[in-house]
Amino acid sequence: MATFSSTDRRNEIDLVVPVGTKNAYENHAVWSGFKSIREKGRLSVNGTNDSKKIFTMYPNPAFDMINIQLNNGQELDQVKIYNVLGTHLYTGSTSQIDTSYFPVGMYLVEVTTKTGAKAIKHIIIV
């Protein structure tokens, strides 16, 4: 079982985990000592519910180019692309992005509009 310093205050914190994962957290010593472990929501790489309202991205999977189409009169401010480890790989402000230099894999595309709205979707590059 894990040991913690005298300043550890886990016993005051509720740990919130994705639905269907509670048993895994309860059965691993690293997650012991929390006030409670409760499930809420699901993890997803499909982005937020608002992502469908903000933009469409195609093709997916992509080979050498992705296109971003903003919905409902939104104007593009910035596009950022991250790998699945969270490493920032690209920043731009165009709706057509050359992906030919990206290695095969899954990436997260974060779109920010001129009004400050943000949404994230995943894309697979082959």
C-alpha cells in the first residue's frame, strides 16, 4: 500500500472518475486514501458536445490534408494540433492544414473562434 507524507490531504478529497472505471481505481493502491471515489461522465476523444456546433473537420482519417469548416457563421481564430501525449505540434489560422509531415497516428485538433469559443476533436492521420 502507498504511503503519503503527513501533509497528504487525500482523505478530504472526493475522487471523480469516468463511468465504468471505479473498481479499477478502488483496487489500485495509488488511488487509496481518498474521501470517496465516485463515477461521473465518460471519457471521450470526440471533443465536447459543443464541438459539433462549432466546427466540422474532414476527411477523417486524413492522409495529407485536413479541412476545417466552421458552423453557424463562426470565424476561425486559431487551430492547434496536439499528439495524444499532449505535445503541442502545430499552430495556425487557416482552415486547410497540410498534414503530410505528421507521422501516422491520432491527434487532437483544438479550434478557437473569433468569439473565443473552443472545441476539440480527434483526427487520425494515415
